[in-house]
Amino acid sequence: MMSGARYALVGVAALAIAFAFPVWAQAPVKTASGAVSGVTADGVESFKGIPFAAPPVGDLRWRAPQPAAHWTNTLKADHYGHDCMQEPFGGDAAPLGTAPSEDCLVLNVWRPAGAHGKLPVMVWIYGGGFVNGGSSPAVYDGSAFARKGVIMVSFNYRLGRFGFFGHPSLTAENKDGGLLGNYGYMDQIAALKWVQANIAAFGGDPANVTIFGESAGGGSVHMLMTSPLTKGLFAKAIVQSGGGRGNLMGERRLHEDLANIPSAETLGVALAKKNGIEGTDAAALAKLRALPAEAIVDKLNLANMASDTYGGPMVDGKIVAEDPQSAYLAGRYNKVPLMIGANSADIGFNFAPTKEAAFAPFGSHVDEAKAAYDPMGNFPVEVIRYFMGMDAMMIEPARFVASVLATQGVPSYEYRYAYVADSMKAEWKTGTPHATEIPYVMDTVKAKYGDKLTAADAKIADQTNSYWANFAKNGNPNGAGLPEWPQYDPKADVLMNFAPDGTPTAIHDPWKARLDATAATAP
């Protein structure tokens, strides 16, 4: 017979083991396709690799996502499914955790252990230029949100020529009622529909879903905000470095060639010819679908996106009907609270060889532009064009969207991320590079920086994660213990600056003159 003291010791040991090692969740969750069981660790229950659509392989390559098959046994959702087919990019800030595959339409759920009721839900959309990325990187783990009472969902969507592709034979086949070309976007919509149908079983509130994404994921949020096919799929949105004026990857059309912009179908015909496939009939399509996945990828990634056989997302007339700027100005969008911003050393492209060439596009506003970008007349052209490119692509469009929504009575909050990890300050002297805010948003800085993580890094990560979680809960990022983040007002032009010293501070935009000059020449 065991003494009380020994019982106590055994209980303590059991608790220690439970927190040290993942354990299976106590009760499976019943989804529309079948039951799933997750893993519990440190108060968070995770479910990984849940199919939300059928594998887009064989005859389903270049088809709208089809329903996932039903399963009868409980699915052990204890590991990530494959990320979508791609050529991995060595310089990615979020390296993949799985081997890419065409069979990739799966999602992941993190929730507080024992969650019940109607918790707010956040749905993450990764970036990667629509050619790289996935839901498996360690910095995309949703545990920190779950510990703050938010269910987080991440999912995969098709990339590269699997996700964004046109060919006359596909248009002729037309098996999905005119849904053509933007297959990666179709996956995003399918994942959000899965959330609407299934998240209540996990303890989430389908009426309180926040979509958020970075870079291509942020551009995807703009698409979801402005698409005619996304009504009722979400209640709030967050855009991190996602532009907001033109479509992020350009104005390519599905069928029609534009000046210097071949259509997706023209690019698709070029890919077919490269692989020895002629014609535009059903036989040609069958041959295209029979090509090895590696031939479709053809080494495409972030390092070599300029290709004569790939063009990225397109205006298809169904999912993407217009550019975000036109939709926002006309009020044709999902009018939900928005948080939007970019980083202090974000991405942008300007290849002007001289100062004269850099300032030429400003026309009658050239004097304002020179005063803003080169006030002393001694900045090198490399610096000037970098700031111009960043402002035009990311910084000014974020302000533009926040301003338009605010003017139309939709709550919006603007930010600029300027904090740099202590261990990177000597290397990132110009500011916070593109995508490097993500570990702070997710509070996965330990996974990113390891033993180089400092107390200051950890503190602002917790604050950033709290702002994002609060917004998901209430449509307002503010909360106890956090510096006040005012709602955006175009007249005041105050944003939340996640400052280099680690203190989030509401400030009047110090780059106002630059952004005003950029806005004056926006299309």
C-alpha cells in the first residue's frame, strides 16, 4: 500500500512529465470530415496537418480545391503536413519544416488546452512572394496566441505555377464555373470556409475571425478584403507589409495580354512548349497534368521570380476583379476593422541610375520630393532610391488604406515596426528589414534568436503579440499594461511606432513629407 506522501510525489512527477513532454489530447474534436486528436504541451493544444481540401494532384492539378475525403478513424494530428510544392529559398526568414509536396492542402490549429465557448480566432497567411512559404516554420507557431485566449489557425496554399497558372485548355475545360488561374487564392478562401464550418468544434467563434498575413500574405489579405467571393468569412483583418494600392504582383490578366504584360494563358502556353507540349486541347492539358512536379517548379523561387513562364496572381474577373486601391476608394470591400503597417527598412524596388532619374517621376512635385528625400542634397542615389522604393511599395500604401477606411468610418490602426533584435543591431543599421517583425507578432523570438535573445527582445515580443491578440478579441489593439495605440485619424496622422528602444509609442508620422510626395504621384 502506498503512503500519502508517495501518492503526492507520484502526482508531482506526473505533472512534471505532462509539462515536459507532449501528451495526447483527452477527447477528439469532430470536424466535418472526421475526428482529430491533438497534442497538449505547456497549456496549449495543437492539431497539425488536418486536410481542408482534397490533394490537388492528378486531374485536380489546376482545379479549384475540392472537398477533403472523409475518414472514419480518429486522425492523429500530431505533425505538420507537407508544405506546398516549391524550390526552397535558402535566404528565407522562415525556413520550412517539411519537405514540399503537391499534396499540401492542410491546416493547423492551436487553442488553449480545454478551450470551450466562443474564443476569438486568428487565421495566418504566410508570405514568400507567392512562390515560397508554408505553415510549418517554427516562427509561425501559434502557441503564444493560444496562451492569450485566442485560437490560431494556419494553412497552406498552392504556390508558383501550381497556384497561379493559366492555359487555354483549362479555360475550355472550365470544370469550376469560371474559377480559373488563381488557384492559390482559391485555397485561401477554401481554408476560411473550413474555419467557418469547423472552428466552433474547437471552441472558436466563427463570427469573430481575424485574418492576418505578411508580404504576399498581406497582399492576400487585401485580396480577401476586396474580393466579391469573401463576404462573411472574417470579421477583422491585419496587413503586415502587404502594400495596398495596386495588386501586389502587378496587373496581369488571365486571358488578355497587356502592353509588356503577357497574360497568364500566354505564360502557360510558353511553359507547355518548354516541356514539348503543343496545342491547347484536352490532350495538351492531360500532358501538362502528367508533368512531374519538378518540371512545373522548374527551380522557381524568390531568387529568380522574373520568368517568361510564371507571372503570379492575376486579375481573373471572379476572385480578383480590380486592384485594392480602386475597391477601397469605391467602398467595394468587406468593411471590417483593419490594422495595417510596414517595417522601418521594408522592401521596395527602384532602379533609377541617377538622382535626376529618381526624382523625374515626381513631375510638378519634384521640389517637395527633393526636400523630403534629399534635404541637404548630399544623399547618395542608392539611399534615395531605396527609400523611394520602400515608400511606394509598402509604407505609403499602408497609410493610404488606413486613411481611406478611416474616412469611410471603418476603424483602422496604423503601425510602423522599427524594433531590431539586440543581436542584430550591428547588422541591421538602417532599420527593421522586411518580414523580421513576424517573430514578435507571433512571440516566437526564442525560436528565431535562441540564446541570443535578450530581455528587451522578449518584452516587446510579448507586447506586440498582446496588441495583435487584443485586436482579434475586440477590434481594438489596446489593453491593460500597454501604451495607448490611437485609432487612425488622417488629420492627426498618428501611428504606433514599435520603436528601436523597445517602447511602443504613438507618434505623428515622421515620414509624412516623404509619403505626401509619394502619394502625389500615385496612380
